[in-house]
Amino acid sequence: MTTQADADLAFRTFFHQMDGLFRVEQMFVCLSDFAKILGYPLVAYGASTYVHNPLRKSGSKLQTMSNYPAAWQEHCLKEGYDRLGPIVAASRSQSLPLRWDEVYADPKTTDRERRIFDDAKNFGLKAGVTVPLRGQGGIFSAMSFVQKEASGPKDFEINYLQFAAWLFHLKIVNTFDCNDERPILTAREKECLSWVAEGKSSWDISGILGISANTINYHIKNAMRKLKTGNRIVAVLRAARFGLIEV
């Protein structure tokens, strides 16, 4: 069983390894190795929208990548399921990671969607979590991490998986521009982002620092503006990339 300390070390290693990778296939292997350490050996990533690349004359479609069992992928093709996993449709309207067991139990989940979950279990996809990935210009992607044994995702695992998914996605769409000017963050902005990196909410951080949640949100929003993003997770990754905080 992976402890939080094991996961922390694995993520640090993954973060630094990704920095030196540029081929998509290599990055996916690196991501898959990290997820496997946390107990999620099956990973799927993909998008249904085109991403503009200024180095090319036309947009290029983000790849769909998966190490799901071939039999399951063939079954999805035969039944008309999405290849990315049972809850890609549900994740389009969400921003936070989605636990498959919670989606299955949700009254809004249809019988057909539950049948997909049931079929997935028969092919060895026992439990999972899907991370919605939204970018500028309406870009939508999703990444699913799946267990072969249904031990159930733990909160700290979901936190690490969310960061890993965003790091991979941002590398893919080239939003980490090394030529960007290094922003200047205040000590409080760095402190707040560091706690976000620990998976803390604004309410949690307000209790830790002894200031209001509204003040915490103010500092985080300022940091996001300086880091040119509207997403907390992306702000943390950008700040870490610039060496402003430790992840």
C-alpha cells in the first residue's frame, strides 16, 4: 500500500523527469509509471477539440493515449462507448476530479452510463478517478486513472493524480513557455500557493494562516493573474516551474 510519503517522493521524481522529456510517448510512459506507484496501472488521456499550435499552419488534434486492455478498447468500439473511460461526458461539466464510485451512485447517472461502469469492471477496470482538463479557447481533455483492484481512491492520491494530469496536459499543449518573464509574487502569494500544492482549500488555508478565506482568495487570484492562468493547479505548477515555490 502506498503511503503519502511514498506518493510525495514519487511525484517529486515524476515532476523532475517530465522536465527533460519532449516526446509525447515518453511523457505518457513517465506518467503511467508514476500512476502505477500509486496503485493506478491503467491510464487514459485524450481530447475531442483541436489545439492551435502557432508553429503549425493548422490546428492539431490532441492525441488519445491509453494503456487500457485491448479487449476493453475493442468492446468500447463495438458498443459505441468513448475510449477514454466511462465518465468522459460527465467530466465536461465538472472542474474537480470525479471518483467513479460517486458518479455511479449519483441519481443523475443514467442506466446506460451505469452499464458502462459495470462492463468496465468485467474487463478489469475496477475503480478510478477522472480529472477534467480545461484550457483556453474551449479546449477540453480528460485523464482517467484506474485501479485493477477496487481499493478506492484516497484523497491524497487524487491530489497527486490531479497535479500529474495537469502537468502532462500542459506539456502536451505547450503552455509552459520557458521564455515567459519570471513573475514576482509576494511572500503571502507564495505561501498560499504552497498550501494549495498541499491540497488545501481556501477555508483550510485561512485556518492555518489565521486570516479570512476571502483574503486567501484575494492572494491566490493575484498570483493566478501574475502567472497568466485562471486555474489554481496550473498556477502552482507554473510557480514551481519558475522556482517560486516547492511542490
